[in-house]
Amino acid sequence: MDQKLKTFVAASLFSFYAFLLVSQKIILATADLGRYLKSGQLFFQNHLIPRHNLFSYTYPHFPIVNHHWAAGPVFYSIYRLAGFPGLSIAAALGTALAVFLSLRLAGRLAPKNISAVIIASLLTMPLIAYRYEVRPEELSFLFMAADIYLLTQFLRRRLAFRRLAAIYLPLQIFWVNFHIFFALGIGLAGLAFLADWLAGRRQTRPLLMLTVAAAAASLANPFFIKGLLEPLVIFRNYGYMVVENQSLFFALKRFPSATFFQALFLAALVPPAAFYLIRRQRRQPIAWFLSFSALFFSLLSLRYIRALPLMGLTLPPFFSLLAAKIGRQISKETWQLAAAILVGLVLWLGLALPTPYSPWYHHRFGWGLAPQARAAGQFFRQNHLRGPVFNNYDIGGYLIWALYPQEKVFVDNRPEAYPASFFQKVYIPAQENDPKWLALDRRYRFNAIFFYRRDNTPWAQPFLIRRLRDTGWAPVYVDAYSLILIRNSPANQKNIAKYRLPLRLFRIGH
């Protein structure tokens, strides 16, 4: 088989493997997807791009920069055409295409060493599959992989600047409206400019022009300069700790997993490998560019675990270029043996054991919704329950999809859409301290408590136990994800008499 065909086949196979790894059924109770769908519905029905937190009754006028507004109409259109299974498949295809671009580039950089491409692919696959939910991030993965592919081809003089700009800048305009990671498009062009300058200034001027043009193109969003600057200021008003925004070391301590250890191992390999590659190819801009990219995304992943897929997509081209440089020092047979051993190990880990190499690692392989994913919202509506609803952070996006506009949420999973003081002085203290809960209840006079019952924050489970023991509240619904309690009031007696759940069901005493 021709070597180019071999690399194409390998990239296709591993892309399909990535598609399987990220094909996971949707748990709406903790997903952001419900909010995206509702935003898309409002866009088509009312031509509305929200600029305030209209989904919440606590801070309906709080200004927001909706940096992923275009994802709503796109997701909603797919949902209307193909339902939740279509959304699952579209998201998985986006990740698979990003993997294909990364591996196709890796194959072009090491055309005579398909074994190195295979090894790099297998080592990074769990990182790529780490973020598997239906989010605008899948589009960011695809845009980033496309940008790296285009810039590398330009630095190799395989792509004319006019064609690069004609593809790169429209992608940037799409990206700025889909996800906050659009800043990476500007940053990657800047890295290519720096790489070329350090390697000898061969194409520095057009790359500087591209960087400036990418920044200018990013102004093409409904929020203009605020949209462009949002990546720099979003964390200024972040009053709630989001797990995916924590460091890799924090994650290893709180949620140790094979994927995190693998990421740490690969991140440790990057600096010496980058130093070696640059030292041996200091006049080659692609050596500088791919080394800078690998270093940047490795550091970003150490700081934010949500960047693990970005690191996973960056490393195959980098390792392949490295292998092409040191390939002559290692025999072809040794490369093939190493690849064969790793393939055999991954097949065993993927088929025989529930590991990050297994599509069923998360116990919900497939497309569409997980069982009972919509049941709680249907119960709420069918029994004509009313708010105000007190809900936890995790389930806010689902409640927006299930209940808006009939009911608004107390909070949802967007820290930037609420004042930081709201989380620190209202939301968390109300769950930690009963007097503060009672004061908050007197203020809003909640009629229902709607919670993601697996919330593992330190305050959530004790709060739920106290409310279940509180005679002022009656549990009327529970499933694998959600718990609903309603106020023990005359208006709710019909539903309480019909649906009240015994406390023994929750394994707590009076």
C-alpha cells in the first residue's frame, strides 16, 4: 500500500475510534445543552440574542456577553431535524473531524513513519475524548485543528497566503460567534508569526497581517469590542468554582483518573522534546510553531483541565515531526514493534476493561438521551407545579429547557451571568446555614426545590437531607438524576397526597 494512503487510512480509523469514544448519551440534568437549545428557539421565534440574564428571576437584568450565541441556533436546528440523537452524532463527528485533521497533518510530517503516527494517536486519544458532552467546545476543537493544519502547511510552503487568509479569516468569524476559545485563533496566528521570525523571517510580514486580521475579524460579533475582550475579563466575575476550570493537579487530588495521570506524563515529555526539536531544527519554522503549540496547550491543560482535548489534538503533529527527526536513529522494525505492542495494549484495555480507551467507560455509550433524562421536567409540567423554584447550579441549564418561560431559574451553570457575591453570600450560605435558608425562603417564598441529587459539593447533600426532614417540604419525585420537593401548603395538598415519597426511600431517619 502506498505510504500516503497508509497515513490516510490510519487517520480515518483513529478518527472513527475517537467518534466512538465521545459517543455518549446525554444527561440533561447536568448539561449546558438545554440552555443552548432554548437560546436557539428564542433566536428563531423572537430574533433574540440575549444580552441580559433573562432566564433567571434573581438577576434578570444582569448584563452578559453571550460569547456562544451562534451555537444555540445551530444546535436547535439540528435538534429540530434529528432530535437529541442527531445532536450526539453531530458533536461526535465534530470531534472526529478534528482528530482526522490532526492525524492527517501528523502523517504529512512523518510520511515514512506511520508507526510514529499510530503511537502518538493512541497516547493522546483519552485526552481528546475527555470532553465528550454536546457543547460548543467541539466546534472549537475543530476550528483549532483546522487552524494548526493551515498554518503548518503555510509554514511548509504548501499553501499560498491568499488561500490561507481566505479560509482562516471566515473560520475566525464563525469561531468568535460560537465559543470563547476563538481567542486561540488569534493566538495561533501569533505563534506562527513568532515561529517564523525566530527561524529566520521568511514569511513574517504576511503572518503578522494574518494575526492582526484575525483580531479584527473577531469584532464581527453582536457584542463588538466586548465580545473580542471577553476571554480576558470573563474570570473577573466568577464567584463559583467550576471543576473543568481547575488545574490538573487539583483534579488529580480530588478525582484521580488514568486520563489525568496520562496527561501529566505527556506534559512532562513536551519541554525536553521541544528543546531537542528546536535545537536540531532551529531554522525550520514548523519546528518552532509545533513546539510552541505543544508547550502552550500542555501548560494550558495543567492550568485548566478543560483544555486536555486541545493538548491531545496538538501533540500528534508535534510528536510526528519529532519522530521524523529522530527516526533514522531508531530502526523501522523497532518503531513497528512499539506500535504493535501499544495497539495490542489499547485493544486489551479498550475491549476487556472499563478504561478511558473504552467507548463504554462512562457507562452510557450511544446517542441521544440517557434514560429518564427528561422525566423530571415532564413530571413538573404534567402536574402543573409552580415556582418560584429553588434549584442548584448543575441543573439550571436543564430547567431552562424544560420550564422556561413558564418558570425561571434561581441559578444556572453560568457563573459569569450572576454577580460573584450572589454565589458567595447567597447561594452557598443558604445551603450551609438554615437561618440564611429561612431568610432567603421568606424573601422569595419558594414553592418547589428542584435539585440534581448527585451534586457532590460540600453543602448540597447536607442541605437536601435537612429539607427532606423538614416538615415544611414534601418530596414528590426522584429519579437517577433529579429530586423535586414542593412546599407543604394547602395549594399543593393534592399533589402531596398523590406523590409524596417516604423518607425510608432516601435512607435517612427523622
